[in-house]
Amino acid sequence: MRPVRPTYLLAALLAAVPALLAFPGCSATTEVATAGRLAIVQGHQQVAAVGTLLPTPIVLRVLSTNGTPVGKIPISFSVVAGGGSVEPATVISDANGEGKAKWTLGPASVNQSLSASAPGVDPITVSATGVPPSDLIVAQGNNQSAKVSTALPVQIVVRVTGGSGVPIPNTTISMAITGGGGSVSPQSAVTNALGEVSVRWTLGPSAGVQTATVTAGGLGPISIIATGN
């Protein structure tokens, strides 16, 4: 009888490995990564008008203890200072370990923060600065002249800002004639994303200086002047 060569035995053993793994208790195992910490990817320390949605979404990443991204981990968000809201309250991390949420600031506080947490890891804090309205200015259209009883050639543009020039949207501005007659349209409007409202001023019938005032909540009044010819 011819002896079996060792190479034939090795090939037979290798061929049998898949069949052996098919039996219960003989399956291959892989180590499942677990969450080790949370990291901020974007959205920390933004500055925006109070009561508005932050321009950049909050993005967090779940990392394992060796720094690799971990997917399918729930990340929970909750506002802890300043009011406002965050949506969604819970998100599942994707294949890159990331979860995203939109944060709308509260209506008044300057210092605002939210907490983010995931099972088995320490929570982290994301902060933002809310800017309240502080300045009311005439951005365009002051000191014009036109024929009496006609509209000024350039619309009046009034702007509300806060801090170092941050536009304040969703603020009601009111304008009223205080001298010379005439009319403004609209008399009241809400600022747009630039913090602005545009108003058409039609002069009264009297020649000379005509005046109007503008207010916005607790800001103002400020005066606007035009001359009727």
C-alpha cells in the first residue's frame, strides 16, 4: 500500500474547515466594538440670535476605546441651560459613528448648553451663545427728498442687530408718521433672516421737513427725516 503524502493530508484538513465551522459551537467569532467615548465633530460654540435655529447642525461621533467609530449606538440630546429645543432627542450613530441633531436656542439667555450621552460613556456638553436684540438702525433711506404727496424714491430699510452686528430675525418693527402727514406701508412687519424690514414712505402734502419714528420691542424710538419739495 502506497503511503499518503503529507501534502494530501494538509489539503484534506483545509477542505474540512468550512464543514467543521458549520457545526454548533464551532463558529468563528469577531470582537464587537463597544462605545468608549463621545467626541464633538461640529456645531460647538456657535453664536446666533436668541430663539433661532443654529446654522450648523450638532454632529457627535461615538468612538471605541481604541478610537475607531462605533455604529448603531443611541445618542441622546437634552437642553440643560437657556431653554430652546433639540431635535431629534435621540439618534442612532451611523457607520461613521456619527449622530446629528438640530438645536434651536432659547428666547432670552446668552449662555446656552445641551448635554449629549450614550450608554456606557461619560456625557459631554455642547455650548452656544444666544444674542438678544440690542441695536435698531436705519440701514437705508434716511434724509431723502421728494415731491410732496409722493413716495420716496428709496424704500426705508430698518435693521435689528445684537452683539457685534448679529442679525436678529423674527422681531416686530413698527413705524409711524410723526410730522408732515403722509403714510408708511407696512406700518408693522417682522424682520427677515437679515434682521431687516423694508417700508415705503409716502410724503404728506406739506413742504419742508417730515418725520417718522421706528420702534422694535424695547428698542427705539429712532427718528427718520425726509423733505417734501
